[in-house]
Amino acid sequence: MAWNDDLLLKVANVVTFIFFTSGNAYSHLGSAATHGAGAKETYLTPEQWLFGVWGLIHLCFLGMLFYQFTQQGSDHVRAIGWRFPALCVLNSAYSALVTAHGGDSRIYSILAFVVMLLIAGVVSHCYRSLKVHHGRSNTLADVAFIHLPFSLYHGLVVVLLFITGFQAFGVNAHTHHAGIITKILVFLALLFLESTAAGYVWYSEGDVAGALVISLALLAIFQHQTSSKFIHWSALVFFIISLIAVLRAVISIFTSRNRSAITDEERAPLVG
């Protein structure tokens, strides 16, 4: 397979990544709104360090842009298709909406939530396609440049869906006290995030990366939400539960590899 097969798609990947995603996201480094938390403080707003995951995602995607010109990488990129350029464009639109007028306008927040729903649909389609049709990672490059960025992206998008949802329809934590309805909704959101993290490691072929992003999001929410003890400690409990699931998955991966190595040695012939 030649490097220039599907050249139009590969060029579109490079152009949209550079001019739509990278340019839009990194032109506002240090802006809370651009990173996804938004200017409006809600009772689900996490600490800003969580959005450092964006840097790792973009770094892995940058590697994918080079990897796509190899035969192995070209197969994966063909499976993803035009959904990656679509993600770049949608992500750029989302960044523009959450930074518009400081991200504190209700209409911009609602539009950002709608765009995030579209992003979630597209990235889920990419994620499922890679899991179903290219689930086995044959090389380290497959893991680092194909599976890892989409796992991280998918996990972060799950978190951003709830953050933008509370941005669009929730109360401002600076001006409104957390009432019983707000506490219930936040509790349900935290519960769903914890359940999703567990689902990543147990029902998605041990996707530790996506689960870890969601687990860290729960920790970031625990650190940031100090005005409500109920939300504060609920986030900590769900973080601990999700972290246990992640650690068990990691242990299971290493245990299964050791068992496989032992089995291969036992099956090896005694005489070469």
C-alpha cells in the first residue's frame, strides 16, 4: 500500500487538526473557558488541571498524522474515515462557543452543549469502530497514536457532556446556593461518571485510559467543590470506587500477561 493512498483524507486530517483544532484550542491557553470548564461556575466544575488531558490527546493525534502515512497506520485511518476531520471542526466550534462573551451567556452555553452532543456521537462512532474492527493493537504505535488518543478523547467527552450540561441548564455556584434538586442532579451525574468508568474497564476490553480520565475528573470535582460538603464528599467516594476499578483492571492486565508468558514457556519444546 502506497503512502499516498487516500491522500485527500490524510491531507484533510492534517489541515483540520492544524487550522481548526490546534489553532483554536491553543490560542487561548490558560483560559478556563477554552479548556472546557467555562466561565460560569457550577456545582460540577472541576479543577483546571484536569484539562491538561487535552495536551496529551493533541500530542497523540499529532503522532497519528505522521503514522497515517505508514501501511499499518493507513488501515486505521481508513477505518476512522472522515470522522476525524469532523471532530476537529466540531471541537473548534465548541471552543469558540464556550469562549464567546466569556462563556457566561446562556444561549452560547446551550449551543456548546448541542455541539458537544454531536462530538460525543462522532467520537463514540470512531471509538466503537476501532474496538470492533481494529480491537487488537499489533504495535506500540497502534496503541500510542490510534487507540490511546480516542480512548482519552472519549473519556473526556463523557465528562464534558455533564460539565456543559450544567453550564447550559444549571445554576451559577457564585450566585446560587446548592439546593436539594441541584444536589440530587450532581449526585446522579457523579454516579453516572463512576459507573461509566467501571464500564470502561469491565465491559470495553479493559480500556484503562478512558476510565482513568473519568476517575481523575471525579477527583478534580472533589478538589474544586468545597462549598457543598455533600457534593464534595460524594465526589471523593465515587473517585475512590472508580480508582479501585481502574487499579483492578491494571492488575488484571499484568496478571493475564504473566499467565500467557508462563503458558508459552510450558508449551515450548524441551529440545530445540
